[in-house]
Amino acid sequence: MSTTWHILGAGSLGTLWATRLARAGVPVRLIVRNPARLASYRAGQGLTVVEHGVEQTYPVIGETPDSPVPIRRLLVACKAYDAQSAIAQLQHRLAPDAELILLQNGLGSQDAVAAQWPSARCIFASSTEGAFRDGDWRVVFAGHGYTWLGDASHPTPPLWLDDLQAAGIPHEWATDILTRLWRKLALNCAINPLTVLYHCRNGGLSAHHCEVATLCAELAELLERCGQPAAAQDLHSEVERVIQATAANYSSMYQDVANARRTEISYLLGYACQAAARHQLAVPHLQQVHAQLVAHLLARGLASN
Ligand code: NAD
Ligand code: KPL
């Protein structure tokens, strides 16, 4: 019997992973916030995934954080700002050698989790899959993509990658996972804040070519300074390529702001500005965009961290 996957967070990615693992017959348990959410979950049939307009529902077992069931493998599918506190609620259940698979975007939350649970094996993930919720306990699989997984302190891939294979979750073991996370962070820093400030789709940034180029130059220098030269390579041309390829899309940060949801700013632009300060690197344009974004969020009553 393979190890149970505990999924922490019944949001978009958590539901997408839980349904695919359950479909493959892999043991899965879903951890929801509290007894009220568990009652709501149990009143339905399970978790539903909608793919190409076709709905499928899986009766994944639900539980609250204070269930007595021990946890050996935990997929952390919360937002970056919730990850540490959500895992802390499970402290009494985590096996000493538990594996934590961290799906959070940006940087900062993964190191905070790893520092708090030094005996756990922390696997970092970077995903280009796209999903959104269209109701409670439902997810729409909107964008097929790939998930890179890696362990910055241990290059050996875990055996459970077979579970992902069986579940049809496209993935690759990446020994350079930090490079991938830094590269994604840089892409997100060059694109997402400007789409919020200019209130435009990604393609709208073609009209702000110079500003994008200036941000990319600062980001590339920052990546070099942070010991990530591979992540800095041809950054500007890739940012331009992504802007063209996703021209019709709204960035994830734009969507968060449009839906009055908290953004992950502290783990993206905030993290980049702090890293620059640590390295005493001047990044005036990144700082200016960060300040403008903070003001924009506060003016809308949204958290600025
Ligand atoms: P989401 O907001 O849809 O889901 C997060 C879930 O975690 C919510 O249901 C929330 O209630 C739950 N949660 C928070 N604290 C909890 C706690 N203490 N106990 C139990 N549940 C708790 O978020 P998402 O879109 O799935 O994103 C998760 C992470 O994945 C983010 O860092 C995001 O940037 C990243 N990501 C998302 C996508 C996507 O398409 N949605 C793609 C790539 C990366
Ligand atoms: O990842 C993205 C996002 O919207 O968060 C892209 C499409 C790369 C834009 O930064």
C-alpha cells in the first residue's frame, strides 16, 4: 500500500492534484480548514474537476487539521502567505521524516517552512499548470502545463514520482529547482505588477517596452548577484516571448486584484527588493514599481504584504 498523500488546501491546485491522484487509485486525504468546512464538504459528493467541459467527481476523504491520522507525505497547496501557519497546525501529526511538497509560487515561503521543520524533506515545486475554482469543492483545469520538482539539498528523486506518473501529472525532477524558481520569480516580477498598474492583459505590455526592458536589466543583475546566472540568461527575450505568447491573458496578480484577493507580492517583487537590499544592489525601478504596487493595493483595501 503506497503512502497516503495528505493535501493541505482545497483550492485550485490542491483540488487538481487530489482529483488526479484519486483517479489513479492513489490514497489521498484532503485537509480542510475547520469542522464547518468539513461539514460543507461532506454534504457533497466529493471533489469535482472540470476538464474540456467534462465534470468528474471523486469521493476523496476529508478531515480537519486536528484529525489524529499521522502524516508522512503532505502536499502544501495553500498560498505562500498561508503555508507556514497552515503546516504549523499539523505539527502534532507530522512524522519526523515527513515529506513536504511545496507548490507555492515565488520565493521565501519555502525557506521559511524548511527552517521551521528541519527534519522534514522539503520538495520545492514550480508549476505552469493553470486552474481556478468555479465553486466550492470544484476546479476548472484551464491550462495544461508542467510541474518541476526538486530538493535543493538532496538530488535523489523520491520514489513517489511514480504516483504522479500514474496520475497523469506531467512532471520532471529538477536538480536545478532553485534556478527554475528564481527564473519564474523574475518573469512574474517583470510582467505581473505592470499589468496591475497599467490595468491591462499581458499583451498590453508591448506598449511599455522600455519599462519592461529596464526591469529585466535590474532583475538579471539581481539574479547574477544572488548566484543564479543561469536564471538570468536571456531574461529579457524570454519575458518578451511570454508577453507575446500570453498576450490575451490576464496575469495571476491582475486576477487576484480584480477579484479583491490578497496577492503574493511579498514572495515576488517584495522578495526581489529584499534580496537586492541584502546584496546592497541598487534596483531603483524595481523599488519604484514595488512602491506603486503597494500604494495601488492599499488604495483598494487589499493587503500590501
Ligand atoms: P487557492 O487560493 O485556490 O487555494 C488555497 C487553499 O488553501 C484555499 O482553499 C484556502 O482556504 C486553503 N488554506 C489556506 N490556509 C489553510 C489552512 N490553514 N488549512 C486548510 N486550508 C487552508 O490557491 P491556488 O491557486 O491553488 O494556489 C496555491 C499556490 O500555487 C499559490 O502559491 C499559487 O501562486 C501557486 N500556483 C497556482 C496556480 C493556479 O493555476 N491556481 C498555478 C501555479 C502556481
Ligand atoms: O505566470 C504568470 C502569471 O500570470 O502569474 C505569467 C503568465 C508568466 C505572467 O507573469
